[in-house]
Amino acid sequence: MKKVKVKNQSKCYSCFQCMVTCSETFYKVYDEDKSCIRIDNKKDGSLWVKACPQCGKCANACEYGAIKQNAKGVYMIDKKLCVGCGKCVEACPFGLMVKDPEKSAPSKCIACGKCVNVCPMDVLELVES
């Protein structure tokens, strides 16, 4: 299974380059609400970098079969089958599915690795497990 993995959370210093790259890749604009990777603050003030684990909960929530796992184990959204209901967004336990109201279908991490490539602190890695 191919996925983006957080390998060293403690190195992250919130430069947001991963989020900038993700939102610009999908939406051609930097908007942290349109990024499929997140940097959040925990209650104790430490950072929590969240990347899609490719768990499939989004696919299980889709009544239309619009989210399917490809040969590399990445869950992909078929925009032709998606009706934009948002149930996949609600089902994501990590808040990593993005639904832009101006788009018909949501977006999610496709394990492209662009966020990994721009991280100056080597926090992320693209793995095959």
C-alpha cells in the first residue's frame, strides 16, 4: 500500500509547506482548508501532523461506489460516480477529506508525494507497505 507517512512529528515547525503544496496541487491556490494534509495543535500545545493512512473509511461511507482502492492501495475518487453528498468527508476520522463548495466532488490524498518533497525538515515520507 502506498501512502504518505509521518515519520518524525517532533521535527515539524509549522512551515506549512506541505499544506501549501497540497492545496495548490488540487486547487491552484493556497488555502489550508483545501489541503489534504493537516498540521494541527494538540491540547498540550504540541503539533500533530496528519496524513491520510488510506484506511478506506471514506470508501465504506460512499453509497455510490465512487471511492475505490487502486492497485497501489490508494483510495481514489471517481468524479464521474461522485454525487457530492459529502458522506465520505463526514466519515474521515482525521478530517483529511476536503469538500470545496465550488467543486462537485471532494478531494483526498492520492499519495502523490509532493508534500514529502517540499518538507524542509524531513517529517514526511512516501512508503509502500
